[in-house]
Amino acid sequence: MLGTSRSNRASLAKLHVLNYAARSTRVRTQLTGIIVGTEPALNWHMRIEPAFARAADFVVGERFAEWTRTAQRAGLQLTKTGIAAWKRLDDTEDVLADEKAFLKDTGRKVTEDFVSRLLQARRV
């Protein structure tokens, strides 16, 4: 997710949105609909995956990423080691093909501003 994000960095909020969408074709379709305006953002019901926090701690512990702030939120940014690992993963065609395609296409449209609007839509 970080490898397809602008400057190889993203807020935890954005990463949670992308993580949730990457896990299910149905949710990917829904998120795409919200992006293009055919689906109301009020329909978005995101589950927070507890294991994702452990995965974030793992990538930091292994020095693939480091904690940062982006869009006034806590976030992660790939390190040089993380960028190299992402490039190897990205070059391997038969690993996570659907997920990589989703992140390169739709995932790039999930900006920090979009995430803010998406998460605030239910508060209105």
C-alpha cells in the first residue's frame, strides 16, 4: 500500500481504508463507486482489522518503514529498504496480482483528502 502511495507514505487512516478494500472484491467495487460518485459515502462501513496494527509494527521493526505524520495524522513512510522490498514484490508477477492491480489503479485515487471526507461522511 505504501509503495503505491504518493511519496511512499500514507496515514494510518488511509492504510486502514486500503487494507479493508484490498481484502474483498465487493468492498473494492464499493470503494470504486464512492470514488466515481455512483455510490454514496454514507454506505461505507469499514472494519478495522486488529492484525493490521501488528503488521504495521512489524514493517517498522524490520525497518521497511518508519513512523511519520501525514495529513495531520500518524502514518508510515517506506525506508530505502522498504522501497527496495516493494520493487521486488512489484516485479514478481504471480504474487498478490489482484491486490497490486487494485492499489495501482483505484488505490492511487484514495487521497488523504478523500479519506477525510469518507470517514467524516457518517458523522453528518
